[in-house]
Amino acid sequence: MHWYVYILECKDKSLYTGITTDISKRVLAHNSGKGSKALLGRLPVKLLYNETLENRSQALVREAEIKNWERDRKIDLIRGR
């Protein structure tokens, strides 16, 4: 089973980074209000980026790395720079 790191854009244009094994299902959960409490009031969200990792451990490490970045660096990642 693969794991994914993803970046969402919220209604307020903020970015949210998370991990999952099923991106479509996770985005649906977020948009139905059953995902992360951090997103309540910032819905709907739109998937902007995802990358595949081999296991949960790698996904958690990569998620933490991306979460520590400034917004401009995240935008560069999304744009493929």
C-alpha cells in the first residue's frame, strides 16, 4: 500500500498539508466536515498537490518537512519548481 502527502487549498486561500492512503476519499471527508478539525470554517478545499511514498513513516517525515516550509516554498513545490 502506498501513502500520499497532499496539499489542499482552503476557501480562505490557506494551504493544508496531510497524509493518506486514499486521496479522493480524504478530500471528500475534508469537504464533508469529517476530515480535520483544523479545516472547519475553511471549507471547501481543493487538491493542489500530491506525492507518493512507500510507507506511513516516510509520509509522516515528508509531511512534517513540508509543514515547516514557508508558503512561497510550498507554492514552488505545487508549481513544480
